[in-house]
Amino acid sequence: MSIDDLPYRPCVGVVLLNKHGKIFTGERIDNPGAWQMPQGGVDAGEDLKTAALRELFEETGVKASKVTIARQTKDWLYYDLPVELVPNLWGGQYRGQMQHWFLMGFTGTDADIRLDMHSPEFARWKWSDPADVIREIVPFKRDIYAKIMNELVLTV
């Protein structure tokens, strides 16, 4: 089977926006210098909103009671992994991800953010401007991050 025959992994992502218009980004533990927004796979039978709130809590410690869902992407957004990464991620079962993103307003305080609620994925976190979010993501995700910013954030 070639990489092109592999399916995309269903995933959700969260653009967590604070009251100052800044976006939560976390620096990946496994890839220092790579900053990203919370995201993760959708469990079997799980609806997208539930998956997004679960991933947000697992990766940031932010509870559903501390966010408001403003909107979500209209369609799935797709990206392919670099060929050399395919065998090393998700057991080599996927060519990339199909992602559905949610814009959530953060109503809590910085003290509500806890990276150690589950197995930590982020070493540290910060509030970022949209341009920095795009600049600091790994290169193969830049196009999808630009689409997310254009659809969800720059229209706020």
C-alpha cells in the first residue's frame, strides 16, 4: 500500500482566544521550538464538540465551563505529513489529518491553565498573535493554520 492510499486521521483543534485577542499556543515536548494550538484525535463514536472540549482539557487543563464556543470551521481541513514522518506517527496508519477546528473564547484566568492534567504534550505555553501562531507552527502545517486563522480568527 502506498502513502497515498492511507486514510486521514480524524482530528479536532481548538483556537483558544483570550479577552485580549491572543491565542493559546503550547510548545511541544517532543519537538522543542514547535508551537501549536491544542488538537487531537476524535474517539470512535465521539461528536466533534465533545472531542474538542476533551482535547482542550487534556492538553491545557481548561474546563468546558471556562470557554464559550464562538464558531467552528465549515468543512474539514486536510494536511499531509511529510513522507518521512508517516511511518513514525500513529503507527503508520495515516497519511495526515483531517481536522475540524473550533474557536473558543476563554473566560477563565491564566491560573486555570494546567499543562499537567494528563500526560503533558506541551513543555510551556503563551498567548500569541495570529501571525506568530502561523510562523511558529511546523512548516508542513503552516497552510492549514493560515486557513484556520482566516476562517475563524480574522473575521472576529
